[in-house]
Amino acid sequence: MSREFLLEVCVDSVESAIAAQEGGAARVELCDNLLEDGTTPSAGMIEIARQYLRIGLHVMIRPRGGDFCYSDIEFEVLKKDILIAKQFGADGVVFGLLKPDHTVDLERARFLVQLARPLRVTFHRAFDLAADSLRALEEVISLGIDRILTSGRAKTALAGLSLITRLVQAAAGRVIIMPGSGITPQNIRTILAASGATEIHAGSAVSIKKEYPQSELFLTPRHVVDPQKVRALLEAG
């Protein structure tokens, strides 16, 4: 029997956000540039998405691809982007900050959490690059962050299921542990049952790739959320 859980869908356009809503998702993580695993969407995208969405809207706050060790100037950008997300009606923000030694950047993260309130806050998969996952868990909890997105330090949540389960147990309800990466209708029930997670983050499993005719110009294939795939994931869980 399927169990009740919350499904968040990662999207990089307003059209995909609407499709995720139509498929039954409870929340979207709105990003730009998913080829870099997501960066901050434009103010325009946030504003228009809010106009069309009745479900939760969480906004990625990440000024660039690459690592999660930010310069002073990049930190200024992070702060400004959080204020913009608040201005245009986001329900939450998603970010992650590390130090060069792969520990959580507590001082800066704490400032951003306070700046973001009353919005909800997710610490994204920068968590999976922390040197010590259980230490990082306690550090993130100390910041009052609402949830952690993790694949259990593995390429997929299924491969990292053992650590995800340990994190859920160690968190003991103090923070939501949300598995993400490579979750499909074929493995979602296993991940939910084994880990005890109550929220799931889905990306490519609910999207289709739009192909383009051959051209002399280079065009990157575009992934667009399919409402039926969202629905299939929910039904499989």
C-alpha cells in the first residue's frame, strides 16, 4: 500500500512548475541552469511562477555553479537574492554554504537563515560534500534549518540509502531529511520504506527531454516536467 509523503519537484521554468502542480506535486524547487545542478532563477521567473502556483514555491539561492565556498561579493549576492525571493512571494529558499575544509559555514549560513525568515529554509546537496555527515547534520540542526536535501553522499538516493536512513534516525524529527537524486517509480517505495523519510525531491525522473532538429547552432536539450510522470511517482510511492 502506498504511504503518504510530500513530493517536491525540481523545475527550471514556469511551464514546468505549472506541470508539476498539475501532476500533484506539493511543492516546487524553482531553479535556473539545471546543467549546473541549479542556480538562482530570475526575479521575473519567481514573480510569474508565484502568480500561477497554488502549491509551495521554494527558490534556489545559488549565484553560480561549482563549489559552495563563496567569496564576500558572492555572499552579498546570496543575501540580495533571498530578499528578492521574499519580495516576490516565495514560501522558502534553498541554499548551502561550506568552508574550504568541507565543514558547514555556520556563521554565514546562520545570517542567511535569519535573513530568510519567516520563509522555510532547505540546506541543499552541498550537505553531501561535507567531510562528516553526522557532524554536518548537527550543525545544520543548530541553525534552525527546516530540511536537508541529500542523496546520502552517493550519485543516487538509492545508492546512498543506508546513510539517508542513518540521517533520518539521527535527526529524530529535529530536521526533515529529504532524499533526492535518481528517484523513480521503481525505487521510490523502497526508499520511503527503508529510510522513514516523509518528503521526496524529484528531478529528471519526472521530466522529458525536448529534442531539436539538427542545426549548425549548438542547442542544449531541454528537460520539461511531464504531469503524468509526476502522478506516476506519487502513485508508486
